[in-house]
Amino acid sequence: MSDESEALKLVSSAQLEDILDEHEKIVAEIRAELKRRRENAQHREIEHLDKHMEDARIKFADLKAFLMEVLAELRGEKKPAD
């Protein structure tokens, strides 16, 4: 057995419960902090949603222009540039 296991045998059940309660509280606080940080990051992204949407529109417009050019070439309406 490890030294930690041996040491735990010397601690009372009440003390073990106290240790668990304390550590569970710490874990809950860490989880709450992580949740807060994730939510703050999401809020920042939402605040910039207009910019993201504008970027998406520009990229979609470029894609649409490219596809229209490809279709025109496939239909023989336009010769490919060399």
C-alpha cells in the first residue's frame, strides 16, 4: 500500500467527510469560473456577430462569383483565361 493509503487510515471518517466537502466546494467554484469564462467568450463573439456575418457575406459573394464563372466555362459561354 502507498503511504497516502496508510495516512488515510489514520484520519477519522468525519475528517475525511470534511476534506471531501472542502474539495467538492473547490471543484464547484472552478466549474463555475469556467462556465463564467465560456459565457463571457460567447458574449464577446455575439457582440461581434455583425462583423462575422459581413465576412460570411463577402466570402459567399466570392464563392458565388467563382461558381458562376465555372458554370459559364462549362457551358462554353466563356473561354478560360490562359
